Amino acid sequence: MLYGLWIISLLLAAISLLVMTGLVAARMFRANRQERRELARKRLLPAFLAFTEDGDQEAFLSKAATVPMSTTVDLSLEFLNLMRGDEHANLVNVLTRAGVARELVFRTARGNRTSRIHAVEALPFFPGPETTVSLQNALKDRSADVRLSAAIGLVAGGSNVPLAELLEQLGTGDLASRRLVGLFRHLPAERLDELREILKSGETPSIVRAAAIEALGTSGDYSLLPLFAACIADGEPEVSAAAIHAIGELAHPAGATAIERALTNADWQVRAEAATAVARIGLDRASGQLSELLEDDQWLVRYAASKALFDLGVDGRTVLVDIAKGGRPRSQRAAALLLAEEGYEAQ
């Protein structure tokens, strides 16, 4: 039995030694690879800088041929994001010759999720039939983020694929609302009617409707107010909150009634957005309702209401001071905290 324990101990020691050796080797490999990348970057960076000065494509291409394509691609994206006008066009031309566009097309279908996203987001720098085909293929990717990046690229590139068709291909179950807003904001002005239709459709998921409302809220189009008001009434908290936020962004007095109603909404997110919107449109008559919201169960609602009272100006601040001095305990704390945060002292 002791002999068996001795053998097991030796095996465990050998395994530990092998694991430690493997970890050290892996660390050395990563460090070596990183060092090679840095050296390649240092060799190629002067070629980029020189090209921006003299536009010598042949000199750039000869230098780019001496470093890994991954280095060329990484530096290309940095410079493409910085340059504009003719310089940008010239750089795109030489990078296409260097094979960067071809490499990005290759990466859209291979590699890990992050690599595919970066490739899809970079492809619109190289417009053309091959880019369009690659982005269309990326709409079938297993990753929702890759699909959404491809859709943004297609829309930004002037694709006329109907928005409803794009959304069907994307699937919306696992999409982030913020990225959907980015997609909708890339739509040209002449296609905003497609967003209106999405809002009117009862079959559109709430995350898509909320994103569409947020995108339209910055349009400055007051004719959207009735549509936003209708969205508040549909009962979906996410949609209602987005609609109230959009009405506040438009800051038109015609939205006052919808905002006042939303101050008593059952959902706290809607009440918080409504309180913020009161200040944006200067709805002084709602100060009484805001005062009541200082007793709300949700802290964010209490904060939004106290901030709105402060932003309404002298009258609202007077109300806050009075509450801070002698209001109910919860209201008093909310008012006092906001006044302290703003550094406001009653005159």
C-alpha cells in the first residue's frame, strides 16, 4: 500500500511539473507573439505616415508586404477612422491593393465572434459588390451582434433592403436595444416612414418599437407627437418610457397632456421619464404632481421629480426648499439631497 501511495505521489508531482512547464511555455509564447506584433507595427507605422504625406502607393505596398496581414489590417482601421476626403479615398485604394478588403471579407465568415464583429464593422470602408455580398452573408451569422453590425453596414452603405425584411433576418430576441437605435439612426431621412410603420404595427416586438421611438425622438419632427402619445397608451412599459422620453426630447407644449398622465403611470420607469420630461418642456403647472412624486416608492422617481422641480426654475426651487424644510420625511430627504447636490442655498 505504501508503494502505491509513493507511485501516486510521484505521478502527481510529475503532472504538476508538466502543468507548470506548460503554463510557463504558454506565457513565453504569448509574450513572444506580442513582441513580434509590436515590432511589425513599428516597421509599418512609418509607411502609413509617409503615405499620408507623399501618396506613394508602391513604397507603401512594398513595406506592407514585409509584415503580417493582421498588422496591416489593425493599423488600417486606425488610420481610416482618422482620415477624411481625398486622403481617405487614396488610403482605401492602396489598402484594397494591399489585400485588406479581401482579408476583412475572409474574417467575416471565420474566427471568433469578436473578430467577425470587427471585420463586419470595418468592411463598409471598402464599398463594392464584394462588400455588399459579405454583409448580406453576415446577416445569417449565428451571433446577433454580427448580424446587427452587418445590417448597420448595409443601411449606411445605401442598401435599399426594406427595414422589415432586415429585422426579420436579424431576429430580435437577443438584440441590444442600444444597437438597434444605431441601426435606425443610419436610415436616411427618406426612409423614416419605415420606422413609423414599425411603430404602428401591433406585431412588432417592444424592444424594436422602443428603439424606433428613440431614433425618431431626435428628428425634431413635431408631427410625431400623436404617434408617440398613442405608443404610451399601448401598455408596454418599455415602449411607454421611450415615448415619454421622445416627447421630452421634442420639447413641444403639445405633449404636455401625455406627460401629465404619465406622471401617474403604474410603471416606475414611465413615471421617472415623465418627471424628466416635465422640466424639458417647462411644464410649470405639473409642480404639484412632481411634489407628490417625492413620496414615490422608487428612489429614481423621487430623484427625477426633485431634479425636475429644480430645473423648472425659481418657482420649482422654492417648492423644493419648502419641502426640504418641512415636508414629509421621504420627500424632505429627497428635496434636501437634490439641493445639496446642486449646491443651492435658499436666499
